Amino acid sequence: YRQQPTDESTPATHASGAREAMIIGGTLSLFLLWWVIGYRQYLTLYVRPRGASSVYVVAKQWTWKFSYPSGRLSNNVLTVEAGRPVELIMTSRDVIHSFFVPALRAKQDVLPGRYVTLSFTPRLVGTFPIYCAEYCGINHSKMLGEVHVLASDQYERYLADAAAARPLAEIGRDAALKRGCFSCHTVDGQRHIGPSWSRLYGSSVALTNGEHVTADAAYLTESMMDPTAKIVASYSPTMPTYLGTLDSAETAAIVEYIRSLQDGPIAPSVKLPVVQVPLAPSARPSEAP
């Protein structure tokens, strides 16, 4: 900056078109490559794999609670089979937590009032630590757990030990009966006040606004807690909210019961009457004098 001012201008430079094309094309190619890799990894984490086993996870200060479809419950210990995909369906009872297993490259924020999912396939047998990666209170650093990955024969023995436990779907059926869910919903495919639960889980649901949503755990939970958020087409918004009425364990059990009905309807025990809507006076046929 000590140079004295002169009348000389900066010489013009002309970049090669081939060089510009190589730099721009190379940068764009790298961007697209990393995008494809990241998108595939995203699908691996958040799309339910075929044949995946489901585990319901409830986070609370400062414990991880795991509920298995077999009805078995555990605190801070997640037991899975090596080589078999696992889907975690998670919610929080109090504040935001974050389920983090570094060895599995799996991390997911767990939010109160909604369900989120995370899928992974453990490959190695062993014990791997679970951490909470979101500050959740004074004992945040002590919110620890373990993932026990068992070989196939060990996992079969583990399931045999849990055979005496009550299936989670059965617990969900009793919870639905207790909360009066069957007053509006059927399990045999018959139309009633609310949509039938038969073959509902995983299906595409048409809404009154013309959109379609997948009936997964998140959608079913939202429908229980905020029924007017997504109203099913051809149904009236008559369902009350169960926010504060259903606890996390009952909600998970009911979702698992609805999941158990996705393979087909239960044989109807009662034939529901067809409700005839009366016609308006102007629409009634005229009577002969």
C-alpha cells in the first residue's frame, strides 16, 4: 500500500473456457457424488427395512426405556440380533433427548409429543454404549445405556426367556378397550365413525385437503394427540384428543396393536348397521294425491 499512485491500469486477464468448464464441472460432480452418498445413507437410517424388528423407545430424565413387541421391557439395555435390521420408534416423556450410538453411526433427536424413527443393521456381536447427545438436565452425562448385539443362537435363547411376557399388541388391545377406542374404530374393515384399524398401518391415507400421508407410528400418534391436524377424507372431525390421557407406554402399545392388524381383518363379530342419512325436504320424492 506504500506504492505511489500511477496511471497504469490492471492488465486484463482472459481465462480459458476449457479450464472454467473443468473447474465448474469437477466441483458440481463432487457435489452430486456426496449428495447421492448422503441421500442413500439417509434412506438407510429413516426408511423401515424389510423384515425389521421394531422396538419402542421412551426417553425420560435420565433413562432409556425399551419395549419389545413380545412384551418384554428393559431399562437402558437394547438387545438386538446381529445382521437383522432394527427400527426404533422413539418419543420423549419430558424434554428433548438425543439417542446416539457412535459404534452404529446412529443418532436421532427424540422429541416430546411425537414419535420419530431410526433404523440400523448391527453387524458385529458385542456391547456398545448409548449416549444422550442433547443436554437434558443436571444428570445429562449419566443418561447412559448399552446396545447388546447377540448372535442368532443367543438371540433365540433371549426370545425364549421372554416368551412368558405378555405381547405388546395384546397390551395395546386392552388399552384401546379401556380408553373406548372401539366405540368409533373397527378391527374388521367395516366402516364406522372413525377409520377401521384393519390394514391401516403402513397404508396411504387420503386427507380432506387432498393430500396423502402414510399411516406410520408418527401419524397414528399425532392422530391420537391432535386428531384435527390431519382429518381423513369422508370422515368428520369428531375424535377427542388423548393428549394427557394416554401415557407413552399405552400409546406405543396401541400403535403396535394397529400394526398387528396390517396383515388382514379380524372376523367381524357384529354387523354394524348402515346409517341412513335423511333427505332434505326439497329432495324428497313427491307423493301422489
